[in-house]
Amino acid sequence: MADLDEARQAKNELKAALDGRPDVSAIGISRDDDGYGLLVRVQGDAVSARRLDVPEHVRGVAVHVRPTGPITAQT
């Protein structure tokens, strides 16, 4: 079980580890079964998302990988 501060620290570490990867669209904090976890959004489908080398846990915080389409800024 991770609290919000632990999730924030883990998020910063994961962002540094995945920095520059074009397949990663976003990294955020999400509610988990018993606290907080990390959510990594990746380009592609569920099969390609499972193939990525993203850790299952960072500092004891669960990491969930989900596929997404392109993300663009709205003006």
C-alpha cells in the first residue's frame, strides 16, 4: 500500500527512467486498491503495451500500463 507522497516519489523516479521514450504518452498517479499507484499511458494497443520494458513496481508502488491513442494539446 502506497500513500500519496510515496507515489509522488515513485512517479518522479519512473519519469526519469522512461524519459525520452517516444512510446510513453503520460505518467500519472492513480487510486489503487489500497492506496495509490502509477499509471503509464503508452501509444499502441494492449499487446504492444505489455511488451514494453516498464517495471511492475517502483519503490513498492504498483505500476499499471495502459494503451492510448495519440495525445495532442487543445488550443
